[in-house]
Amino acid sequence: MGEAEKGNGKKILFTILFAIVFTGIMVFALTSDIFKVKSVEVKNVKNLDIDKIKKDSGIVEGRNIFLQRYFKGIFKLKENARIQEAKIYPVFPDKIEIYIEERNENYQISDENGYYIIDKNGYILRKSDELQKIIMLLGLKTTALSQKNRIDREDLDVLEKINKIKYVLDYYNLTDKVTSIEKKDRQFILDLKDEKKKIILKEELTELRAQISISKHIIETEKGKEGEIFNDKNQKRSYMVFREKI
């Protein structure tokens, strides 16, 4: 027998041995009680029902950890409008972790049936019979809210600008003072009910940070006075001013 034939024989023998060992490992992994799932842990959940998450994930305690339907479980969990991201991890040998990222309740909108809480991407998270302590959005065109998971595309463009406004409001610690934001004509009207003031912004939102900064200063210096804060633009200047209600 030549050297080449001996070499080929060794390769074949090695391949057969590898296949036998691999098959043995696979059979052990798929049948051993060691790899049967004994616990399922749900992490990062604040407002959702943990038992429902476990059920929707399709993860079965007592089933082999290698035979769980991970991808199907992730897709099923993401069907829930309140879940932005879902991940399922096997923790060997007998535990599975489900990581959930919930959508935040950023705004509320309303119709004749009640109040609907939405996130910054326009997903309708839940319905409430009572007014919530978050910013009310007015002037949107989406109807039949109870039948939808998300506001209409036309309103998503408006929401994108409202998110920009809220970002700057957060920066200047004004968000909690704003009770509603209304899209009216070519303006955004911010109602600060407790301060008895409204901030009026052009829909282009040019120099937004500067306008909100000046508005905050006006709110502090004109405290107790009712009126509007708006952009007084003429040939010489463009500046936020306060006009007291008479």
C-alpha cells in the first residue's frame, strides 16, 4: 500500500470517528435531562405581564434547551405593540432568559372613546378612560384609534417634529410644564396650563433651541401673567416676545 493510500485511509478513519463522536454528542445533548429547561426568567419588564410574556414566547419548561423555538418566540413577542425589542437567550445547561425593551409612554391622543397612549414612534400602547399626566397631542388627523396599532403616516411626519420639540423641552426641564402640543395651521402651540402661557412655534422649527431657551426665561420673569410667547419677526430682528392677555 502506497503512502497516498495510507494517508487517505487515515482521513477516512478520522472522518468516521468524528462522525461517531459528533453523533454521540448530539444524541446526548438532545436527550439528556441535563439540558431540559428548568426555569425561564424575564428581564427588564416594568409594566407588562411577565406570565403573558412567557406564554407568548413559546418557551416550554421541561423541553430540551436546543429544541426551543427561539426565533418564532421573538417574532411573536414583537407582535405586542408595547414591546420595542425582544431577545431570547439560552443559558446553559437548563435556563432561558427573555430580555424585553418596552416602548415608553410619551404622549396621549383622544377621541370620543377615550384616551390613547402612544410612544415617540406613534405606536398605540394602550387605552385609558382617564386623562394621563403626559403631553396631550391635538390637531392630528388619525381616526378610529381603537382599530389601529399606530397613528397614520401623515401624522407620523408631524410627530417627528413634536419629538424634536420635546427633546429641547427635556433639555431645558420644561416638559412637565407642557400639558398639550397642538398642530394648527403652520404652527405648533404649546400650552403651559399652570403657567397660564402658550408658546407658539412656526412649523419649520428654525432656531428651536434658542426659542425655547428664551421662552423659559420669559416664563420665569413673567410668572403669574397669562399670555402668549411667540416669534416677533420684522426687518430688523426675529425674537421671542411675551404678549400679555388683556
